[in-house]
Amino acid sequence: MGSLSSRVLRRGGSRAVQERGSEAGSAAGPGGGGAPRGSACFCRGGRKRKRSSSSFCYCEPDSEDEDEDEDEDEGDQQERLLNTPRRKKLKSTSKYIYQTLFLNGENSDIKICALGEEWSLHKIYLCQSGYFSSMFSGSWKESSMNTIELEIPDQNIDVEALQVAFGSLYRDDVLIKPSRVIAILAAACMLQLDGLIQQCGETMKETINVKTVCGYYTSAGTYGLDSVKKKCLEWLLNNLMTHQSVDLFKELSPLSCKRTLGMLHPRPSIAQLCISLMKQLICSSNLFVMQVEMDVYTALKKWMFLQLVPSWNGSLKQLLSEADTWFSKRRKDFEDIAFLEIDQGKAFIPVFRHLRLQYIISDLASARIIERDALIPSEWLASVYKQQWFAMLRAEQDSDTGPQEINKEELEGNSMRCGRKLAKDGEYCWRWTGFNFGFDLLVTYTNRYIIFKRNTLNQPCSGSVSLQPRRNIAFRLRLASLDSSGKLICSRTTGYQILTLEKDQAKHSKFPHISRS
């Protein structure tokens, strides 16, 4: 084996030049053998040369050319470096102001005292607040004072909230934790900080969930954030029935509302606020009802039990049986009086009044539960039975074929509310039980289409069917997708429509393109 040549890195360039060793011979390849005659030479620059009998290659002329090329490349590179700007982040003016003036209080010309704390601040910054701007610009005695004692009438405001509110006057952005947003909103409203109020509102809308929705709703009403209140109401309409939970039922309680109400303004009792909110949900045509109206009644029974026994702790599966047991014991004390007529139950009358009882008593099993529970006054039920009896007679003997035109108010207040969860794409078919005046309606969902079929003779039916040649149905369909926190991702609606169906006829309605919230 010949001797291995040495490699020397020559400074001034990036190439490695191979020099001859002290003895002549062939360079060892990776396998230790000599290079064959006529082997190729790969010199820097990428050109391939054929070797002669020698295994060494001397490409000095080409090397000189490469030196010149590399010198030119280095010059170009240095020129680019000289003309390429370099960015280095310096301490921003906002951070400097916040640290020096607000946190350190340098050159302070006024002291603000509140809740046992003191802030060394600056009038020129405080004038961004409508509260202080009015104080300093008018003939108020505080305009010439160097120390001002603030009275804090709102129990939602604490020292930490004031720290954030004052600090927002000295910086461009504020990070708000959802757990602190109500207190900060209260402070911002008192100090009339419009920018901070808006940021609190955006934070609330982005973080609505089962734990925050009721507190946000109450606070939005207190501090005048109508857009937040609307978002919370939308969340509750979408989730009250579709994602029932003990936590949500407990959040819709006076105790939960009390935690978020300060003493800023006189207001109705806390119980009245919660009853009013639940009433608004139950009467709405936008409430997503899973299954049928009887399930709304069942949800209200569980909710009412938790308002009356707030200390109860258990799972959702246990809740209904526990509620039934509790109300059953109360019936023994008031045998001939419905629960809603005794003192404990009267507060809940406004909510139960908005149940659509006509769609509950049309099913035998549901009607029996209503009678057994004895929550609802018998006078309410008697009037509904009478109403439904006349409706049946009109349909059978007076040729009443159903709605002839869209009456939005009538539909929103009195239509049947029913729904299903669609776990995945596919075809779904439903038939709602109960007596519906001989109108056996089959509903199929497939590929963004809803198909209505009036079953008369084609398929078996558990009850009687109407043989009238035509029947009308007025409807509105909504399809919505919710994320894990209950936030509306997207929704579709058909709007209000009327279909005329002959015996065993099917018609379809297609959902419009998706609309995102």
C-alpha cells in the first residue's frame, strides 16, 4: 500500500488543496487498494478530468481561476453584508413608560387612594379616563388636590382590578384573564375607560362556557354590554338542552348570579334575574330542543329541584330520580294542590307557563307523568285538553288542512319544538310519537337535505291516520355545529316554509350554504 497524502487547509479560501506526500505512490481509496489507471479526478469547481497513469492530480491553472472567482464572491458577499439592515429589538417606549412612570411612580403629581392602597400617578395620563377628565377639568375640589380618596361603590372592584385599570393608561395592551374579567370590567366602567371596556367584552365573548356563561350574562346586563349578553343568551339556547349538566343547572341559580353582582345600581332581586333568564330561554323559538317538548319539562323539573336544594351533589344520571323522590315527598303534604301553587313553587310559575303543554299531553306516557308529578296546576291542563279537543274536531270534521300562510309570531310561539343530534354524516330518519291529528310525519336527513313524508297507507302506524287528500305543514329547520365548549361553529337554516303533502307523498328541503358565526 502506498503512503497516504496529507491535507492542508489553506487560509484565504475555503478550498482544501491536496499536496504530495514525501514518497511517490498511489493514494489509498476507501478499500485500501490503489486507484486504477485512468481513474477520474474530481477537482473543486465541479469539473471532471480523466487521469493518466498517475493517481495524483495537479490542477494549478484551474486553481488560480478558482481563487479569482472566490475573491469576487467574497467581495460580493461583503457588499451584501454592508447593505443588509440588521434589526435588534430595543426596549419599547410603552414598556419604559409603564415601568418608570406607573410601576416606579417617578415624577408623580397626584396620589390616588382606594381600598387601602395608594397609587402614584400622573394627571396627564389619568385624563384619558372620562371619570378623571371630568374631575380635573371642572370646578370640583379634587381638581386642585394632590391626593384623592376614591370611593368604590361596586363590590366587584378589588385592588387587582384597579391596578390593571390604572396600568392600562400607561401601556398599549393589557392581558386579561377570564377569571378576572368581570372585576376589571367593573373598574373600567367606573373609571369610564372605553378601550378597556371593549377589550373586556371581547375577552368575555371568546371565553363563554358552562362555568362562565351565567356570570358573563349577569355582568353584561349590569355594565351595559349588550353584544356580550346576546352571545351568552345564544350559547344558552344552543346548550341548555343539548349539553345538559348539573353544573349548568346550578349556574342558572340565584347563588351563581349573586357571585357576579356588585352593588353599583339598584336592581331586581337575584332570584328574579335568574327566573327571568330561564323564562327567556324556555319561551324562545330558538331553543335547541333535543327529542320533544316533554324533555323541556323534564329539564325544568331537574333545574327547579336544584334551586330548591342547592346543596345536592350528584351526577346527571342521578338527578332526575332524586328530583322525583323529593317532589313526591312534598305531594303528601299538599295532596290536592299542585306544587307551583304552594309558596315554594310560585316563584317558578313564569318559567313553567311557557311550556308548550299541547305537545306533551298528546303522548299518553308523557301525560301520565304530568298527572303523577302534580307540579302543574290542573286548571292549566284542563284548558289545554279543551284546546286540543277542538283542534282535533276541526281537523276531522271541518276540513282544516293546516296553515295556509306564514304567521311568524304564531309559529315562534306555538309550534312543536323537536330535534336530534347528528353524531356524523349519514342518513337519519325519525318519527315523533304521540297523536298528531292523524298526520304521521316521517322526517329523513341525508346529504344536506331534509325529506318530509306524509305516511298514510305505505307503512304501519301505531295510531290512526287522516285520509284527507291534502295536509299542510309549516316549519323551520336549523342545523348547527358546536365545539367542545359549546361555542357555535357554524349554522344553517331553511327559514319558514309551508309544504303541502298529499297521501304518502314526500318532499324535500335543502339547507342553504353554511354560515359561520
